[in-house]
Amino acid sequence: MKIIFENDQFLVIDKPSGLIVNRSETIQEETLQDQISKYLNLGNNNLGIGDRAGIVHRLDKETSGLLVIAKTETSFENLQNQFVQRQVKKKYLALVHGKVAKDHGSIEVSLQRVGKFGKFGVLKNRQTGGRESTTEYDLIKQLRFDDRQFERLLLKNISKSRINYLNVNAHDYSFLKVLPKTGRTHQIRVVLKHIGHPIVSDLIYAPNKLLKFDLAWCPRLFLHAARLEFRDSGSGKIVSFESRLPNDLKNAMLNLLETRN
């Protein structure tokens, strides 16, 4: 567990990709909740936050980046309230398929669980029953594959039947700063797919025709929680923390050439 800041009220950790946040009866591997419980000695719920181990928000297993963990019951309640009131500011970095046309955008849609496998989708035509979400994004830069590198990956990993599809859909990419204003499950992943720009190497939401190609050069979901800002319940001051893009995602981007600032 990589702790980047700690005081008497909370700690901020930089979660690696592949680590599940919350434990459950169906999960056999060690979770972040297990690690925090050991670190804070919460075996007997002695801080009043043992059942949640101070966890007030989550990241998907595949997503890396910043999480704040409460160390006291007062801090836990205060942070929970800040999330409910949408006072916590979050910034993610995402690499998506295609050329995002606008330098800035805001996506407001209702999300709902679909099917039996934990996937979420966007409700259409003002259907009822979903949860509203708002996601803003800024375009950082556009990129594309070098033609030789692209052809090498095609020949090495992809069947001939998919080459035409990939020639059209897998050359161009956009690197985005994503600012979710709500905190719905899979929110960023779902809404970016909804506007036609799925995140690279998304095992759940990327089209199957793209996924195998993605994984040949980017080993995991290209989504990183890079910045977190909230109010310290102890001092009353606004605090912010940042996490750099991990090396595995940096290395994946080395396959691409920038085409626009």
C-alpha cells in the first residue's frame, strides 16, 4: 500500500491497477480494505469505521490512482458528506479511441445497470429508473500510431478478418483530462463509450474487435485518478494531492505519435 500523505484525520494512497478496493464473500484475494484494516488496526472496529475501513469512495479494480481513507469516525462522516454534496474535486487521465472533436465537453446522462454481469449503460429517451451523471472532459492532445508500428501489431496479433476494421478504428487516439461531477459506478468508462470513444484496454466496455489489439500494446485499462481535492476536517483547509501517470501507461503511450497539442 503506497501512502503519499497521512495525518491524524486521513491518509491518501496511490492505488495500483489490479487491486480490488472492497472485500466481499466472493473475493478470495487480498483487497485494499484488508490492507487498510491491518494498517489502522481495525480488527475490533475500535475507531467506529472498521466495517468500511475508512473507505469513503472507490476506484475500479483496473483503475489506478488516488483514494482518501478516513482514520477517525468524525473524518469518515465529514468526507462522506463532502462526496454526497459533490464538494470533492477529482481529475482522471484517460486515453480513448478516436479523435475527440471538441476541446471541452460535458456529458449529462442517466446510468443504469444492464444485464447480469455488472455492466452499466446509458438510458435513452428519458427513461426512468436510472441515476443521473455529469462528466466533463478537456482534450489534452491527439495521437496516432506510426504506420510501421501499427502494421507490426496487426500482423502479430490480429486475424485478417479484423484488419479492415482496425485500419479504420484503431489508428487514432485522444488523451483526456476527465472531471466527473458525480460518482456513479463505471461512470467515466460508460459515458466515454456512449459518445463513441471507449477507453483503451477496457475489458468491460471496449468493443471486442478492438480489445485484443489494445491489449497487445497497453496491458490494462488506461484510466488513472490523477488528482483529488477536498477539505481537511481537522484544519478546515482545502487540500489537494496529485499522482503522476504510472510507468505502464507512460510506456503504452510511447507507441503513439502526437498529432495535435
